[in-house]
Amino acid sequence: MTAPDLPAELKAALAAKLQGFSRNDAAARAASISKTYRDGGGSGAILSEADALAYALARMPATYAAVTASLNALCAIAPDFAPKNLLDVGAGPGTASWAAAEAFSSLQDFALLDANRALRALALDLASDGARFRDIKYQQGEARAALADAPPADLVVASYMIGEIGESDRRQLAELMWAKTRDTLLIVEPGTPAGYARIIAMRAQLIAAGAHVAAPCPHDRGCPLTAPDWCHFTQRLPRSRAHKQIKGAELAFEDEKFAYVALTRAPVVQRLSRVLTQPVVTKVEIATKLCTSDGVVLAKVPRRAKADYARARRWRWGDALMEES
């Protein structure tokens, strides 16, 4: 299982670029960029090297942690998956590529796509500072247009980017990404109701096109959750001193909420239930919500069932559990 914090060589590369860069300036730039994203402006506010670096310092750790958690869930379901090439759609500073490189030592070729010049330049600089990326190509261009010339890949990832395009364009993007997917497509979005809705829409579209869900769902049917509930998970990550300064935060950690779906060409051999909420532990029982192949159930494990109770105490939100026959 890959750790959720940034790898050492990426931390070192970011720290080197931070030399001589005002933390106050970085914080102001990051806050402005964040507001633009919230207002639906996407990466349009990232115009310079300084903007790109401020964005990376503020958002790379959390995005990396969410993608890593999603990849860990995929590996639990498909432990023999060993992709040789990656296609990173809407790659930004290359966050998902770094996460995939850490998760899969088998990866040899990396193809990244993004329309933002400043983020592309930063991604290539960061990659060149490390030894992990033996063969990396970064194509500049809007995702749907760039996908036409992109090579197919064993693993295709789109992280925190489908919310930047209109609803009608998302269907076309999903078709294009699936066409480029040899084995597995991973989509990660913010863990908000809107992010979940985008994930569910693409999930349904691609299942209809022949895809199979590997994670987090233990089935290929429609999501059994109903509003106001939505499927999302959380990953805790450590904050560096620079990260705290740029985010204007005091806590030494951050909890990133995210939603994701991993879709595969081949049917999943083994279905695993998914823990949908953090278990509640009392003196009487442990209770949590599980998504199973039969739908959502409220699981309660009484304390008197000592062996089952001991196992349930290790359950965590987002875990995959073997279904009982």
C-alpha cells in the first residue's frame, strides 16, 4: 500500500523551487486560484511559473493523497495489475502521474495532457528532477482534442478535472478516455455531492459501454444511495511547514474528501463490500454502513461475537471487506 504523503524526491523538487519564493505571495496566489476554481474558472488563473508553483504547493499534497487512496483500493481488488503505460488526462503539475509511479513500479511510459502552459512547464521540471520518469511526454492541449492523438494506455487517469468542462462535453470525454483505455480507467473528483454526481454519471455511461466497476462499488448496477447521501471517502495527509503557511492552516494534517471510480475492461473476479462511513464503536457493538453486492446495509457486530468484533474494530471508512457467502 502506497503512503498518502508526497514521495521524498517530489518534496525535494518542490522545496528547491520554493527557495527565494515569498510564502506570503504564494499564499495570496493560491487563494486567488482556489477562488477561480470554485467559481468554475478552472486553471485559467494559472498564468505564470509563480502561479503554477503556488497551486502545486497548495493542492498537490491533497490531490496526491486522494489519487493514491484510489489506487490503493484498485490494487486491493486487482493485486496482479501491472500497467506498463499511463495516460494522465488533465494532468496539471503531474500529480496523478507521481501517484501512479509510486503505486506501480511496472510503469515505464507516461503520457500527460493539459491545456495549461505553466502547469505543463512545472510538471516537466519536477519530473526531470527525479529518476522515476524514464519516458515522459507532456502534450499541451484541451483534453478532448489532445486525446485524439494520445496513445492508448494500460492505465488512464483523470483526477480533479471533469468538473472543469460542461456536462455535454463530459460524455464525449468519457467516450474518448474509454477508447484509450486498454485495461483500467480511474476517475477521481472532489468528495462533494457535485463531484459524486459527475462520477456516477460517467460510471453509468461507461457501464453501458461495456465497462466493469473494480472499485469502490461491489457491483455494476446503479448506485443504491439516495439523496442527501452520497458516496465519498476521506484520506488524512500530513502537512509540511510550507504547506501550512500557504494554506493559512494551523493543524499538522489535512483530511481530503474525494469520490472515485475505477473501471476495467475485464469483469471483476472477486467482489468486495465497501465501508461507506467511519464505524461507530460502542460498548455494545460496532455499526457502519456497507455497500454490498446486494445493496447498502447497516452492519452491526455485537461485542459478544468476540472474533467478529475484533475484526470489525480494524474497519476503516473506505475499506474493502470480503463478502460472506
